[in-house]
Amino acid sequence: MSRDKLDKILDEIRPALERDGGNLNLVKYDEKKGIVEVSFQGACAHCPLADITLKNLIEAEIKSQMPEVKEIRAV
């Protein structure tokens, strides 16, 4: 269930990334540790602002809807 919820949240975030020519994929979700791993694609993969996007957009949105998530990592 948590994986489905996470997928739904990422689907909500994707349009913002796609507008800039990028995207992201869910690589792994470790429910026990509360760690989500994502990979950036397209323009986001080499963007110098990817870390800011990760923390200020992706991590903030996921944590607001899933407080059990402790950390989001780009891999």
C-alpha cells in the first residue's frame, strides 16, 4: 500500500519535471528504514539544480503526505 501511495505522489510531481524536459523513476523504497531512492532522467539527470529540486520539491511533498519517510536519495 505504501508503495502505491508513493507512486501516486511521484505521479503528481512528474508534470513539473516534464515541463523542464526531465522526469524521475522510483528505484527503491525501504519501508523499514523510511528511505526512498529515485533516479532523475532527461534534463533533470544533469541539472545543477537537481539537489534543490530533490529536497525542496520531491522530498517536501513526499514527507508531507508520508511522514514515515525519513529521507529521499537520488541514485
